Amino acid sequence: MPKGYWIATVDVHDPEAYKAYVQANAAAFAKYGARFVVRGGRSEVMEGKSRARNVVIEFKDYDTALACYRSPEYAAAVALRKPASEADLIVVEGYDGVQPGGA
């Protein structure tokens, strides 16, 4: 079964308030087995637009990724994030099919 991912781009305009969101989201992420694949770090926009911060979070499957986003634990964290930042977030199913080169 393919994994599920959150892909988020974020502009933080109140770093101190955003810290409360980071602390609060830990409860939901622990409950749903989230694993950060990308959490900030260096980036360069090659095409299109982006925000200052990029995040990719992996879950065991798509349904778990959705359940985490829709959970009361994450809703409480979102209430802290929204006043401190602007974000775009999608939940996407991973791909387990054939890769280039047939591997």
C-alpha cells in the first residue's frame, strides 16, 4: 500500500507564535506515526512559486495522512498556526509503481 504524504509550503510571519504550533502538532504527529522527510532546510525554486518554508511529512498510508489532518489534535494545532503564518498544504498518496529504468 502506498504511503501518504503532507506537502506544505509556509510563510511564517510570527516566529514566536509559530513555536506554539510546532509544540502542539507533536501530539497529532505522534498519534498518527508521522515522519518528517523535509522540514525546512535549503531550497531553491526552479519553476513556479513557493513559500519560504517547505515541509513533507510521511504517513503509513493516505488514509492515515487524512485522519491526522482531520483529527482534533491537529485542529488544535492549526488554530495556533493560522494567526502566525500563511500556508498551503495538500495530502497526497505516494507511488509504488514502476520507476524509470524498470527498477
